[in-house]
Amino acid sequence: MRETVLKWGSQSTTWLYLLLAYPVIDYVLRKILPIPVVSSFWDEALLIILMVFTFGAFLQTNRTMPGIKHLLSAFFVLGLALMVTDMANWEASVEGFRSVYQYIIAFLMGFYLLKSADDLDKFMKGLALIGFLAAVVGVMQVVLGVKTPESWVQEGEAITTRAFSFVTSPNVLGSYMALIAPVAAGLFMKATSPKEKWVWAIVTLTTLLALLLTGSRGAWFALAFALFVCFYIWNKRIAGYLVLAGIIGLVALFFVPESVPMVGTVKNRIFTLFTPEYFESSSQGGRVGRWGEAYDKMRIEPLFGVGLGHHGGAVASRHFGTIYSDSYFFKSLAEYGLIGIILLIGLVVSMLKYGAGLVSKLQGSPHFFSVLGLFGGLIAVATHNLVENIFEVPFMALYFWLFGGFLCALYVDQTQNKRW
């Protein structure tokens, strides 16, 4: 037994699987079995262990990080500079730095710890199964009529119950499901046995249902965009048909009575966006107004922003009482200024560019659909950050950067003529 435990503990994959189970472990330790100190710092301890493995892999590997390393280095240097130059608000600056960079280091873990495409498939299966658990809990909440906190139900809308599972809020669950659904669909397409196809079909449909029940419009639109990109890469003609079907579907949805179960709720959530009342409310104290505030903060300090942890997020809310920006990129615009937001967007785009390059190189490979599904999920999460602070959620930020690192690693391996 002791030898088995030591063997598992000496393998980086063991700790990576624990990282994939982050939302479940965190919920259990904080809500069900709270353990002093452990409940608050278990994730930091896990990341430290993984960084030790990452450093060891860095010393041993022949894998060389491509050009994204320059953007990554510049972004880290900028963050350090902003932190050390704001001594008057040192605590907020340090916490603001940690809330960003503690999770971006997962990119390094993904890049150096992944051994093969087969390992990536195993990690994706683990990711999808944990997501499936969250989806089942979310669906059951709606079925059982679990009360949704009033802050997540907008006044004047027909929807009163939204799935939120064990991941903070409906919008976070929506983003989570927008990540998992394409991954599960890709695993379905890759599967060769009927049993596997049934498993991944059930996971895909359940996560899509959970996504629908979150009522998260941002996640819906983000997934729709990601699906279009994936279909465009796979088959441009089908992508065109998908757009046509989407337009026809929206027109048909407009004429559906709001009394129709579920479909009427979706109609209400979507078409409420285009009412004068919604725009007025959003401009005065809602999402649009918060974006304007973030932009005004940037205008005060256009190059370097107002400082890390100073606006639009959890850290700023605790230290300065500011409200959330409802957009991670607008939050970053206010805190980093133009230089920082350009580096951040460049980092995300560069990572997705390597992912797209990998997908292109895998045309005809057994891994094509699974990697395409993962790529689509990452696009959905990145897109959703335009209208939500998704990267402020630890497990979502870790998933994004970790699997982005995986894709970048396999892209480098493929360009170095390694074959799977």
C-alpha cells in the first residue's frame, strides 16, 4: 500500500487529475467538510507541487516553448512592475497580482508536463466527467426547484430558476458547460466503440441541457461562436448551413409564446437584450455602465492603468468597494491600461493560434475531433470573458491556461516531426 501511494505521488499525472477535480474538491472542503487552513490553502499547495514537477520536466525536456514565451514574459514583468510600484496599496496589489498570475502558471504546467496526445485524451476525459457531474447537479437543481438567489434573477424576466450547481453562479456554470460540451462532443466523434459513443453522447447532451438551464446568455453566444469556428475549420459548407439554421431558428423563436416551457424562457432571455428597458438599465447600473466606468479608469492612466486589484473584480471589491466590471477584459483594461490589455489579448490570441495550428496539422488524424472539441471549448471560455469575469474563477482560469499549454505543447511536438 505504501509503495503504491508513493508511486502515485511521484507521478505528475496524479496531481494533474487532482487539479482537474478542482471544483469538486474545493466545494467539499469549503462547504461539506471544512478543515481549518486546508480548506483555504489546499489549491496553493497543489499548484506548488505541480510547479516542482514542472521545473523538473523543464530541465529534462527537449521541448522548446515557441514565440508565446515573449508575450508571457512581458506580461509577467508588467505585473511585477505594477505590483512593486504601488506601495501605498501593497496588500491589494499583491493580492491582485496573485489572482492573475497564480493561474496563468498553469500554462507552463500544461506545456512541460504533457507527454503525448494519448495523455491529453485521458485528461480531456477526466475534465469531461467532472463537468458531467456538475451538469447533473445543475439539472437536478432545476428539476427539484432549488431556489436561485435573487441576485441571479433579473427583474422583469420570466425565468426564476437557474442552474448553478456547485460552481458559484449560473454564469460560471454556463461558461463551464460551454467548455465541456465541445470537449465531450469531440470525444464522441473520436470514439470507435458503440459503448463509448453512448457515454460521450449522454455527457454532451447533459452538459448542453445544463448550459441551457443556466440562462447564461453570454455562455450561449460564446458557445455558438465557438461551434461556428469549429465547423468552419472542419467543413466550411456545414458552417454555412449552421449559420443559416441559426438565423432561421432565431426567427422561429421570436414567434414562440413565452408560455412554452423552456423554449419560452430562452426566448425571453435572448430578446430581452434588444428592449429599450434593458439597454437603459444596463447603461445606468448594469453591464454597459460598468464597461464605461472601466474605460474611464483607463483614460485616467492610459498606459499602465489604476493598478492590480484596484478595479472591477473580487480583490477590488474587498479592498476598495468597487463593483464587478462584468468583463474580464474591461477589468484588465482599467487595471493594466493599454499596454497590459494588449499583452493579455495577445497572449490569449497567440495561445489559440497555436491551437488552431495544431488542429490544422491533425486533419485526418485519430486525434482531430478531440483536439478540435477542446479548441472550441477554449474559444468559448475566452469569448465569454468579454461579458463576464470568468478568469476570476480559479478553476476556470486553471482549466483555460492548463489545456492551452497542452495544445501548445502538442503543436511544438508536431512541428518537430514527432508522430503519435
